[in-house]
Amino acid sequence: MSRYRAAGIHLLLSALIVFIVLALMQGLWYPGAYFKLMGGAGLLFLIAGVDICLGPLLTLVVFKSGKKTLKFDLAVIGLVQLAALTYGVFTMFEARPVFTVFTKDQFKVAAMADIDPKELARAKLPEWQHLSITGPSLVVAIPPTDKQEQSDLDFLAFAGVDLHQLPRFYVKYTEQRNSILYAAKPLSELRKMAKDNSTVVDRFLKKKSRSETEFVFLPILTKYAEMTVILDAKDAEMIDIIDAAPWK
């Protein structure tokens, strides 16, 4: 077997393994628009770039039919790829979204790495004391009224910790439907935010086969992207996240 054929087979096997792993991670940890919201493209480049490119290139360099150390060389390459894939999967696991949080007039997404375990233990409900592995939990964060808690929150803000990253302030989403709807805006306003928004909104409405007036929207923000949450105008149910600019 030539080294080019060996490298080609290695490339196909590597691509297949990475595709399966990424499909599983995206389906479980980063459903729908959360892959873009959490910067999944950069993580994808990290995993695919190393595992799909590095392994086959090394095979191309070291492969020689009949070489005495060939099995050892290929085993080392496989271990390097496995280590890179493990690191990539662990990175994506820690960066996965665990809470989608309504705060004031927008949604923010908290990743696993954003939540201090001590803060997690202070969450009001048991289900919020455990981090989801099948997509983020939907909650509302209410600012404290106690002066000492307000002071603590201000101190944490200086350290880069925001309200949406503090589970002790979470309350049930269903208890705040009126506040959420009060902050939401009609889709007619979303169309005006950017020139491509109308196309995205029309595509969404066609998919749902419902009237535009049945929906409202709010921004959803992360450090990687700004997108738009579509809500049911009657009960604030989260319908979808679309790639439309929520600001002018």
C-alpha cells in the first residue's frame, strides 16, 4: 500500500469519527441555534483541524510498507489524535449551554464554565443544582432587593460575574410570563432592525404556518453572537431562536 492511499484511508476514518462525535455533541449539548450562540464554529475548527488534518498528514510522512516500526508509529499517531479529540470534547462539554436566562429585557446564556459550583448549590430548586447535558434549562433571574445581596452582586460584577450566572437568583420561567411579554416586541419591529431580518422572519413564519401577530421577540446574547428569540405572544413560550439581528 502506498503512503498516499494509507493517508487517504486515515483521512476518511478520521473524518467519519469526528463527524459522529460532533453530531452527537451538537444534538445533545448544543441543540439548534445554541451551536452558533456558544461559538461552536471555533471549537469545531479546533477538533476537526487537529484530528482530520494532523493524523493523516503524519501518516503520509511516516508510512512505508514493510517498515519495522510502522505499527508503533501509527499507534503513536492514533494516541495523539485520541488525546486531541478528548481535549476537544472536554472543551465543548465545559462550554456547553446549561441555562437560558431571561434578565430584564433580554435572554442570556450561561455555559457550564460560567457557573461556580458553590453558586449552583444555592439554587432554589433541586433541578437547577444539576447542570443539564441535553440543552439549557429555561429560567428567569430576578435582581435582589436586599441591600447586602445588591452589594454582593455589585462586587461580583467587578469580577466579571453577571446576574444570569448566579442560580440563587433564578425563579421559574412560568412565574414571570407577564414580565417577559411586557418586555417583548412585535415581529414588525424586528423586520426594521436589519435589512436581512425580513427574509429570516418570513422563513420562520412559513415554517410555522402562523400569523406574524401571534409572535413577539427578544434578543438573546452571548459573547460570541447576538440572535433573536421568538416567543408565543399569548404565553411567552419559547418557540425558536432565529439568526436575525435584534438591534439596529
